[in-house]
Amino acid sequence: MRIITGDYKGRRLEMPINNDIRPTSEKVKEAIFSAIAAYIYDATCVDLFTGTGNLGLEALSRGASKCYFCDSSRESLNLTKRNIAMCKAEDKSVLMAGDFERSLIKLGEKGEKVDVFFIDPPYKEGLYEKVFQLIKEYELLAEDGIIVTEHNSRDKFPEELEGFSLLKDKVYGTIGVTIYSCLE
């Protein structure tokens, strides 16, 4: 796994030893960033369920100004921290330990507005709706922001979810990517 383009282009990210962490493939990552290129420059991002930090680091490499890397797994956070250091992105990165609810609540308490959320939870745990509820409840999404979800391609997402509107929906083999924005 490597950073595809930008300031950190070509840097190889450290990968997990076991199968507990499922990083986004380069093919899917390239498709995601092609679809959201207009949203990245100078953006504040959140890589929720960060795993390796793959998506957040790609965003920083492409010009995002800050990324919060959130995960409840100590292994994931340590791996992400090493990958951040490998990219020399410490000054633009914030690690947040704890489950997604705690992380989103902390962001809400800070009054942070997020331009791009990357949401890639364990697929079978049904966490998407709760994540969207918290983003709405704490008014975390910037007015022109987007929420990028990665999921099993068999899972279908509605046109509207917790007050957010479906913007794009694509399938890449067994992986689905659905992007939401604020309702107009």
C-alpha cells in the first residue's frame, strides 16, 4: 500500500500483520479521490475507523490542511502513528483514541467543522446510521462538506440518511463507495 499522489507520493505505508485491519485497496482509493478531488484542498478531514491511516494520509498528501485519525484499536493507532511519521505529516495530524462515538463527541465539543469524513467501519457491525446520527447531532459537517463511506457492495444505502443526501454511489468489485452531502 502506498500513497498514490501529492506531497507524499510513493511512500509505502506499513501494513497490518493480521487480518483485523482491512485497508482500502489502491484501486478503490484512487476512485474515491478522483470522485472527491474538488473537496480535498485545504480541507479538514476525519479518518474514522482509521486502521492504517491510508485515506487520511492520502488526503493530506493531496492538500488537506488537517486530518483527525480516530480508532478504538491501540494496534490501529500505533500503525497509523508510524505511517504519519513515515510521511512526516505530524504537524497536520491529530490522533484520537477511543470509539467513534467518543471521537465524534470530542470533535463536536471543540466546535470543529469537517469538510470530508472517511467512514470505513467493520462492515458487519451496522455502525453507519449511528455515525451519521452523531455527525448530524453535533453539526460536524461543514456546509459544503461530504461523507465518504466504504462498505460491502451488497449493502444498499438510501437516497437520504439522517438528513444527508446521496451524492454518488459506485461499486468496485466487492466494495461499495457511497458519498453523501448536506441536504440543499
